[in-house]
Amino acid sequence: MPYKFSEVTPEILKLAERSVDTYKIDPELYTQYDVKRGLRDVNGQGVVAGLTNISTIKVLDNGDGAPNHGDGKLFYRGIDVEDIVAGFIKEKRYGFEETVYLLLFGKMPSEHELEEFKKILADFRALPSTFTRDVIMKAPSDNMMNTLAKSVLALYSYDDHANDISIPNVLRQSIELITLFPVLAVYGYQAHRYTKSGGSLFIHDPNPELSIAENILYMLRPDKQFTELESRILDLALVLHAEHGGGNNSTFTVHVVSSSGTDTYSAIAAALGSLKGPKHGGANIKVAMMFDDMKQNVKNWTDEEEVRAYLKKLLKKQAFDKAGLIYGMGHAVYSHSDPRAKVFKGFVEKLSAEKGRHDEFMLYSLVEKLAPEVIAEERKIYKGVCANVDFYSGFVYRMLGIPDELFTPIFAVSRIAGWSAHRIEELINSNKIIRPAYKAISPMREYTDMENRMD
């Protein structure tokens, strides 16, 4: 029998209950000591912890002088992401590889540079011999982010220069991980599916002639078939998720861990641990699950009052997971609009028409319209609320037949581009370890033997 960790015992439960009060911190103390909780001030603005050339998030001034009331804008290397996407759409080309090049090297590639880069990606796409059997197929997890992190850490053992943090070597490692992430994610899922439900196991080698988005669908589907609209909207999702400033949790993790001088595999595995969390990359699964619950409990998807009543139940912790949240709504920076969601929405509607699921798209649109109003009514908020990119991404992945287990790994397949750029930026520009200060608030007291002996 394989080793299994034991359950929480009554003894552990008792110790946990005893320790809870020891850890509690009065929220008022954060105000008293002017501590920026979550490294954000009372207006939701991030505390500046570094400088970056890689991307910029802006909120445009809508003229009323209030902070965070304008449309959101996202720039990759100073170029508006909406313009980047528009160029890909106009010329009907896959854009994720170009986006990776832009993030890594600071400029859009020429046609010749792009072809050379694609060849490098294709050449690096093969896993080490027996890696699938010895790593991916052994002890498969039901969480693909853990599987992905395990695989990344295992690759360390196959790299003769794993600890070399010179820029040429880190760039080589980064490009390899960028092109291997789709393979690791899909193969990890296939191993999990086979172990869980049995049946046939199929492992398709990636096609060097296909883009990264096309290869994900090609490797995932038994017949390797997909439509052009399917692959293009997945490519768009990868472009929009590729980078989002140095302050998001997983990218900041890359900066923090890289500043210690550790290897690339450890830094990226740490970022995967961050992205796994439901407050970060796991949000797209929560949105899809929330809508599953909504579709079961709202009889008329077009009835605004019925939908509004359900949204109020969510906020009052009376529906879905009782967390008091409307998932996919709200963002730390954007309040009026998330440019990624805005770009995504039009393509989501096209895909829903192709898949015969336009009624579901209309439900999403209605919730996007009503949720800010309901949140404003029920909660005291300092800024507006808008749909974020996670709001539609889960619906898209469902329509593409991508299993729920791969939602967050697909996010990672995209964001590894930004993580890699930020790791290189940190290594080039910083020679100090990132170490923020924490203020100790526990009272000083004398140690006595009697304290430890008393029941």
C-alpha cells in the first residue's frame, strides 16, 4: 500500500484550538502602526516595492478627479495590450509566441526573428528521456498545479547547469520551461485521468509545426482535432494572461525568491504555489463553479430580479460556498473596466454561438451588469467594481472542453512568460535580498518554569 498521511487526530485538533488565540492580531493595530496590510494602502493602491520595465497597469482619468474611476489599461513593454491583440486579429496570426518574445526581449520580433524563436521553442519542447514515465506517471496528484510544480522541480535533476544563474543560462532555462509547460500540464492531467478512471491512456507528442495554443488542444484531445476559432481564442487567453505587473502575488514571489540567489526551478515552483491559490490563479475555477450553482438555482436566466436575488444571497453567505463573494468581480487595481476582460468578451460571444451556448453567455453578461450594482448596495466600497479576466476565462475553457483541473495550469502556461522576464530583471538589477519588515506587537515577559508546568 502507498504511504498516506494520517487524518487530523483529536490531539492535533486540541493543540490547534489552543494555538488560535496566540496568532490573532487585532485589525485596528494595522491602522495604529500604519502598516500597509497586503502591501496596499487604505485606497487600495499598491505600496511601491520595486521598479520594472516589463509591464504597466494604468487607470485612466475619467475627468471626475476620483481615483480608480477610469478605464483600465495594460501595457506590455510600453505597448497597449489591446493594440497588440488587434494586430494579431487583423493579420489572423497566433500571437502568444510574439508576446513571449516581447516580454523577454523588450521589442516585437521581426518576421525573421520570430521564425528563429519559434524554432528554438520547438527544439526545446521534448521532455528528457523517460521523464513522463519516471516523474509524471509516478504518484499523480488530483491537483495539476502540484503536479506541475513537482515536474518543474524534477527537471532540476536533469539540468547539468541547474544552479548557474548567469543570464544566458537563466534565459535558456526560461525558454525551455515556457515551451515545456503545456506538455507538463497536459501529460500530468492525462496521468491523473488514467489513474482515477482507467480506460485508455493517450500521450500525443507535441507537433513542432503548431503554435503553443494549437498544441494544447492537439495534445489534450484524443483525435487531435480543433477548430480555428477554438485555437485562436485560446491563444488570445494566453496573450492576455501572460503578464500583469510585478506586484501580483505570483510575480512578486518570483522577485522575492529570485533575490535570494536560488535556481530557476525553485523560483518558478514557488510562483506555481502562489498561483494555485483561489485568491489568485484559482479564481477562474471558482467562477465556473459559482455559475454551475447559479444555473441550478436560478430558474429564469433572463429574469434580472431573480438573478439579482441570487447575487445578494452570495454576498450574504447564503449561496454557493458561503464565502460572501461574487467570484470574477473586482480587482485590486481596475474598478471601471479590466482591459483583458473587455478584449476577451467579444470572442467569448463568438465561441458561445459556435458551441450553441449563447444563453449561458447572456447569463454571464447579465451578472456582469448586475453584480456591481448589487455589491454597491450591499457593501461599503471605496471604488467601483468590474468583471476581471477570470470572469469569462473559465467559461471559455469549459466551451473548449478543457477539464476544470487544467484551468489554473493554463493560466501558468501563459504567466510563465511574465515570470521569466521578471526573474531575469531581478537578477540583472538587484544585488540585495528582498526582506520587508514586520513590527512585533507581542508583550515582553519573563520566562518561568512554572508557566510551562501549569495546566
